[in-house]
Amino acid sequence: MTTDPFSLFETWFAEAKASEPNDPNAMALATADSSGRPAVRMVLLKGHGPDGFVFYTNRGSRKAEDLAANAQAALLFHWKSLRRQIRIEGAVSLVTEAESDAYFASRGRDSQLGAWASEQSRPLAARSIFEARYEAMQFRFEGSDVPRPPHWGGYRVVPDRIEFWQDRAHRLHERRLFTRTDADDGATWVEGLLYP
């Protein structure tokens, strides 16, 4: 047992990486626009620690527009092989330009070119238009490194609630909730249990 939610996350995440057949770092990202209309989609966790949980995207996408209007989000990891899930809620901020540059440089070239070619979440009249834009980016950056597009970068969800859910027989599940409390000497976490 631990009273540190980040240590517990690290343990569960390591176990998921060993048991999940596909994308153990996949997480549902829930946002809401300025009118409160919710949206949810799957994204990939690309960094985590006590400072938060990081993902990257096109900053013109619907999720980015939601976050610009309402900088709060919820994440959900569901690891079916382990019969576990983790729910995370908190404020969202942009990662630094240096962090975005470093992660973008680590991506495969095709993914880098795709980031330039895509107007993510915008209407697309035909797949061939996107494919032509991708080919144009291949030509544009032929023989050189692909820089990070100015419209692409990372976001960090800084949690104030983290819930660990473990399946138990007869729906007698175990739910551990960690809630952040901010004090003059820094943030601390209070642990409690929830009824299943």
C-alpha cells in the first residue's frame, strides 16, 4: 500500500505495460467547451509524474479548442487485462516549447509530416486531399529535418483528483480516491475510499 498516488500510478502502469496487448498508454480524454458540451476521445500518454500527465495534439483540434475555452479535463485509463481503471481530473496547461520540440523530434518522420499535413478535426472533402497535402510535405522537407509545426504541441493535466478502481468479485469493487489539498508548504494528497 502507498499513500502516494504517483507511485501507485507508476506501479499499475508498469503492470499494464507488461499485460496489455495494445497501447497500455491509451487514455480517454474528456473535455467540455465553453457551453459545457462534453467530448471524449482516446489519446496517448507521453509523459507523467507529480507535475501531471502529458499528451500532444494539433492545437487547432476540437480538444484544443475545448481546452482553450475550459482548461479542465478528465482522463481515464482502462486496462481490461488487469481489470483496473484510473480516473484523473484537473486543470490543464500547455507544456513548454522545449518539451514540445523534444517530443516532436522523437516521433517518426511520417508522423511528423502528418502533423504538418493535417488540419485536425476540420471537415475533409476527400481523403485524396489529405494524401496530396502529405505528399506536399514530403517534398517540402525532403532531405531535411522536419521542424515542429507552430500549431502542434503538448498539454499537461495537473491532477487534483486521482481514483484507482480495482475489480472485485460480485461487483464489490475497491475504489481509492486521492484528493490534492494545497497548503502554504505545498500540495499534499489525502486518501479515502469510495463505495463501489
